[in-house]
Amino acid sequence: MIPMIPETINICGVPHTINLCEDVFDVDRHFGQIDYAKAEIKINRDMPITMQMQALIHEWVHGALVMIGRNDETQDEQLVQGLAMAINQTFCLKSEG
């Protein structure tokens, strides 16, 4: 089963709008972006769906860290990506196999 990108995602009780956008990111560094004030996540629509889902979960982790008051941890991309990969492999890939 191929995952689908939802229109919104809940981060600690706050719905965030998800927008699939043209590649407006520095692809070497960013596949998505979260705007905490607007409760919005932008994902590069030019990527395969599996990469879009990984980027969405990555941005969700950033948002969750902010919501629980761990703003300092949002700058640790290795931590954020590690958590995103673990969540993705546990919940998204589980349904495929």
C-alpha cells in the first residue's frame, strides 16, 4: 500500500496544513519546511511519494519538538532525521510488508 500525503496533520493537538509545492527548496539540504506560526508544512512535490512521506514526518518531528518546548532540539538535524526515520519505518513501512 502506497502512503498518501494528507491535507492536514495533527501536531500535539494543532492541525497543520500540508502544501505540496514546486521545488522551492535547496534540494541538497531541504525537502520540506515547517512554518510554526502559520501551522503549515510545505513538501517538495517533485519527489517520489516515499520521500514526500519521509519529509512530512521529518517536519512533524520539528513541530512536535517545538510544541513540547524543546526548541533547542529542533536544530539537531541528526536527531530529527533519526526520529523521523524510526517513525516512518515503524508506521509507514509496516503497512507495506
